[in-house]
Amino acid sequence: MGLCLNRPAAAVAHQDDSDSDLDEAEADYWLPRGSVYGSWRLREKPDLASEVIGVVSEGERFRAVPAEVGGWLEVRREPPCYARRRDRGERRLRLVACARPARLRPRVLEEDVAPPAPPASPGTDGGDDDDAAAPAPAAADDKDGAAVASLLQARKVAFEAATGATRVRLGFRLEATRRQLAGVAGFSEEQIDRAFEDGTAPGRPKACRETPPGFPRGFANARARTCWLSALAQALWHDPGFRAAFDAALATTETREATKPPPPRSPAAKVDALRRCWAAFHQNEGILKADALAEAFGDVADPANGYGDASEAYCALRSALDVSDSPAMRECGAGLRYAPLMASKQAPAFADVWSELGPVFDLEGGTLVAFDLPWPPLDVPSVRALVLACGEAPDGYALSSLICYHHSTRHYVVFVRVDGSFLYFNDLHHDAAHQHLSLEAVSALCGDRFLQPRLALHGRAV
């Protein structure tokens, strides 16, 4: 992950121009996050001249039915009230049914801040030192901090110079930017406030470097370049089927592979790096580190900056296990299945995906089945719809984990299923407020923070 802070333009939740979701049935509606105004007025009658008697806020669900007056919803509240379905003159600013959108819509990333140069790649010794405490190069800190300050100042100036509806829209965008800096990158409110007020570079995000008591153990990412590997490692560790298979394979190979270091970045090195990561998981204390994984998987990363793709790392690990000298490791690798999806205008129906791609990619019977989701950056409702679609799995399988990508900062996070709910791991900071989530809550958080599904892993249901 590098802090290249290119935010989505206005973060507006675009919707279908049609009214196909307008029918006579009562349904749940909501004002999607990113809908410019932040709230929507409720009126006593279906008339713009009628008295305002309430509001609905971003993300708030409410029951409603299309009113007799066209373009209005009758909101099921006491006292009864009405909401105009769409803002005048702007078809994209509207209340929408909570049902999934008819089609997935892209969003455009702004290019108003140039990405900072990636941190220099320091030498690695395989991750045995306390890398979590090692500071990143000062030059990289300065560049990242300058990018944040420049972003906030540019948006502050644009907001202060605007008037009318444009000022409202830019005000929302400024607040959305603050949420992204805090919720994804891990900057504190104090750091953001200083950068907003006078352009002071905030320095590195004040991420928590140690796992708080009672919090699931996360990885350190001191140099902001290993999120793609730490997300994958968390997904593998928390899947009961793969975890049992890899533990069983390690029982027959650990001693031999530990005493004979494999060639750097070779298939054996990748398996050995995962073995070392597994040992750290089993210790059940201290901060986890992905440096050994970063070194072993360096051949599938960008040589210029060390950033890689979680999907490519999954395939590289699968290939490494397939050619292992150990029959147990080869059997473990055979349980990893993979299928690339084609980006389409509709959210995938995974029942159809399994039936269509299953025979082609031999998905049935896999311990862990990964679906590559190559969609371009999507708007808020589309991200939510894609998350919910990933939760569909055939009998015998369930969504085990969801690796998501934040396009604006090139950062990966992961949601893993544990005991029926999802834990959230972001290796830039520990987010204790968003744990043990339902899939619906995961979709809401992903929409709010533009965390777009990149790799969906279906595991054997337990």
C-alpha cells in the first residue's frame, strides 16, 4: 500500500436512470452514502411547499411505498410523511431501494494529487527482527505527509471558493476524504485537523503497532508495502479447511525445510515463508510480520515498489505447493482452486458462476475456492452489491474471507469469517470498532470506505 491519495470524484452514488425498481410494493429504501447532501427531507405532504417534519440520514434504512403522486415515496413513519424520490434536475441524486442495483456502475478516481514516491526498499533478513518498530525512511514519511496535506488543502480551498449546490457537494467530499484518511489509512483526527487548518504535513499514520487485549492479532506494515500478503495470510489462516490441511502437511515437512533454506523466491521459498508465518500465528502472541512473505513472493510484485496483487500471490502459492517435494504439500495445494471472473455490468450470481466455471476450473471438491474479481472502481451501491453477491455459495460451501482493495491508496484489507461473523483486518491500524460483523454490515463498511472486493474465497462449510 502506498498513500497515493486520489479520491473518487464527489463520491456520488450513481444509480440506474430507469425507474425499474419503482413498483407498488412496500420496500426498504435508503439514502446511499455519497449522495451529496448527507440527509434527505421528509415532508408532511407530497409537495415541495409542504412543511419539513423530519429527515433521513446517509445509510439510514426506512420503509416506504410509492405515493399516488408521481416521484414521491410515502414513508411508513408516525406521523405519516413523504419524501421526494429524486432531486430536481439531477437524476443521480435519489433515494433508492435497498435491493441490489440493476447494474454495477464505475466511478472515476480524481488525479488531483500525484502519488508519492514509494519508500525505499530496505534489505530484509527474512523477518526475524522486530520490523514493526523500525521506522520507514524519513523521505518517504515527508512525501506521504505532504500528499495528505496537499489533498486536504486543495479540497479546502475549492470548498471555500464554491457557492450553492457546488459548495454542498464539495463540503461532503471534504468530509468523505477525512473519513477515508482515518478509516483506511489510519491517520488520527488530530493529524487530519492540523493538515486541514494550516497544511502541516501529518507524518506517518498513527496506527496502533500492538494488538490491543482481546483484539484478533494483526500484521505490522511499517513500510506500507506488504498489505497484499498479510491479507492473504489472514484469509488462509482463518479458513478451517486450509488451516487443518497445511498443519497436517507441516507435520511431515517442517524439520527438513527448516534445516535446508531454499533458494530465494523459489517455489520452496514461498512454502517456507508461509511455514514461518504459520509458526508465528501458532505462537499466539506478539505482532505478526510479513517480511519473509514479501521476500519470497518478490517475483510476483512490482520490482519498482514492492507492491503486489493478492490474487497473483494466491496463484503463486498454489503453484509452489503443486511442485513441492512433499506429497502432503502437493495434496494441500491441490485443495486450492481458482477461477477468474469477467467484469460485467451486473453483480455476479455465484450459483451460476459455480455451475458455469466449476467444470472448467475443477472447483467442486476444493478445500478453498478463490474467485478473482477484476472490476474497475465502482460506486457505493455497486460495491455493496458486489460484497453481498460474494456471500452466495453452493451447498457445502460458505464465504470464508473477502479480500478488498482500496483503489485510491492501493491498499488491501480482509474480512474473515469466524464463528458465523466477520473480523476485519487492516494492517495499517487496528479497527476495534468494526469486528464480528454480519455480511450486511461488511457491505455497508465497504461502501462507506470504498473497500472493493478483489478476491472472494469460498471454503468448506463447517
